[in-house]
Amino acid sequence: MTRRHGGALLSAIMALVVGLSAALYVSVASDHGPGRDPGRAALAAAPGPGDAAPISTGVWVGTWAAAPVSGEPGTAADGTAGRTVRNVVHTSVGGTSARVTLSNLYGTGPLTVTHATLAVAADGGSAAAVPDTLRRLTFGGATVVVVPAGGQTVSDAVTVAVPHDSDVLVSIYSPTSAGPVTYHPHARQTNYVAEGESTEDVTGAAFTGAGEYWRYLTALDVLSNEADGTVVAFGDSITDGVTSTPGTNRRWPDVLADRLRASVADDGDAPRYGVVNEGISGNQVLVDDPRRGAAGLNRFERDVLGRTNAKVVVIDLGVNDILRNRRLADPQAVVDGLRTLVERAHTRGVKVVGSTLTPFRGHRGYTDGREDVRQRINRAIRADGVFDEVVDFDRALRDPYDPRSLRPEYDSGDHLHPSDRGYREMAETVGLTKLQGSAPTRL
């Protein structure tokens, strides 16, 4: 072989190696899970130190989520035009890269985002960021993205160390109005607003407005070595945690995430999962509500099967079908609706853990007839094999001296929603081994 030909062969071999390496890089960065656009998963350049971070291994999982509920009242005309929204969200597991989902589901016009950032919060609940964690978000490589009315978009991934059990700041600026702001009320978390474009403000000083809404942001995913999948908590206000202490992350899905992390740290036999909360206050299995979101049957694909690497869903839904029905609800219709959710989950290999419905005697909506409907639904859940596994929240929270009521120490005071102690009891009732395994094989 001549020296010229040998050099050409060597060059070809080197080109092949570089190409394979690039392909491997893209493959790792785009492990996006179900419902994701693979093109959104390429690692985006981050400002400042750490631009040349090495490739991370792991899998993409959900570390936080919130279901879009409706258009925020009072925002139809101006939306958030000319203001920066800073969402504060709490992680269930950590990772080495992150990406977000933004929704314009309830907007009436296109949402133009010209600036967006992600950072780890300096203090719990604070608008201030740890400076060297601030990353500009891009979408398909561009810093500007236009989300059509009714649509959503997923950012490119950014390389940043996101700790578990920590707060993350996601800041979004739009110069124009998209109409009603897609939001999640009852966040039980202070979020912030600044006049003008302040997405890269690490001090938090510009964020003088505060409120208890998450706006536009519906998911935070991480590339994680701490988890192998995602468990989705799907329910109503009891899952949403509306009576939990604000800013303390004491909803039952938060406590479940703490238990899963502790078990893994202690070499327990629990699965390694991130936990995301898809509860909507007032939500029903069967009926849509303009202020309380699409019915469980109509949002299950988006809020459960669309979550990244969803392995298991825990369903606690049905109380509002009883309470919000002017006539007595049909218990069989509610049970059939829950069975439909299970069937849909199984088509995607997602295991379903279902809960019994908790007591509400003393609540303003209580009647003996509604209590009978609740009991009939619970009997079906316990006996008829509706779910793959059952968690008996009813038995865990009810007063042993009056099973139609919550135990006093588990009652927030409205006789429907649990206290912080009640939410903890719910999470501790979930047997972690029930979350293991996969959906039954379909014949």
C-alpha cells in the first residue's frame, strides 16, 4: 500500500469514529421518553462556565409537573405582555441536564417567548438564583419560540446540576399577549412576576409581584442517574394538595417522593422513580369543567401518558363526580370511567395503582345518598379488580368511630381535604412495592 493510500484510509477511519461518536452523543441527549419530540432533546449551549460539560448518562424522567387547568382570570386582554414570569417548582429527583415544557393550551393567540431561563433557586421559595446555575433556554436551537394557541413546546436540554428535593426557577418573557394565560391555580407555592425582561436577574430584586399560580410551565424533566422512570399522581384537589401548608411541599405526592428517595438511599427495595403531581382541584372522572380542567378521561393522554418515561400512575379521582353532581352520581359510570383509564394506561405499558375515595361527612356537600355512592364505588375498587393494585386511602384516613368522617387529626377543617398530617398518612399508605413491576400483558 502506498503512503498516499494509507493516509486516505486512516482519514476515512478517523471520520467514521468521529461520526459514531457524534451519533452516540445525540442518542444519549435525546432519550426523551413518550410524548416528546426527539429534536427538542439536543443539549443547548449554556452561558458562562460549564459550556464544555461532558456527556451525561442516565435516563430522562419527570421531576416535577403541573396540569394546565384553564385560562387565568383577568388575562384575556393583555396576558403577561411585557412582564417576566418566574415559576418556582420543587424537584423530586435530581439530574445533570434539564428541559421544560411550556403550554399555551388556553391562549387565543400565539405565545411568543423571546427570553427564557432555568436556574436553581438560591433559597427555598426565593426568586433569587444560584448565579452559576443560570442557563438560557432554547427551542430547536433558537432563543425565540412561538407556541400556537392550544399548543405546547419542549425546550432543548441544558447541562446543569439539578439537585433532588430543591427549588428550580423557570423564567419566561413574552413581549406580546397570547390572550388568557394558561395556568395552574392552587400551586401552594409563591411564584413571581417582574416588569420588563428580567429572565437573567439572579438577585430576584426585579420580581416584586407575587402570586400562587404556575403560568405556562407544565413540566420539568431531568436526565437522571437517580431514577429509572416516573410515577404520576393523578387526581383532584386532594392530590393537588390545596390545604397543605404553602411553600413546604407537604402534598402527598411530595411525601411519596421523599419516601422513594429514602428507600433507595437505604438500599431498600423501592423502585427508583421521579414523582410528578397531575392533580387538579375540582377535577372529575367524567365531566369537563371550564374552571376546573378537562375531565380525567379527556386529559389522561396529556397529563399521564404524555409524561416522560411514565411507568406507574396512582389514581385518586371520583369524589367530585359525587359532590358536584346535582343529582346522585351513577357509581357504575364512575367505576367504568376508572376502568377506561386503566385500559388506556395498559396500552402504553403503564401500571395503575388506584385508591379508594376518602370520607367527607361534615362537608357542605355531604348527604347520606352521596355517602352511599362513595361506599358503592369503594366496594367495586376493593373487590372487582378495577386497578392493578389498590391503596386504601379511605381506611387510612377515616375516623374509626365514624367511618363516614375523616379522623380529626387528619382533617384540615373542611371535612373533605386532609391536613398536612393526613397527606403524610396518605403517602405512607402507598406500599412502595406496589409501584414496582409493569402493566399486565395484553392478550
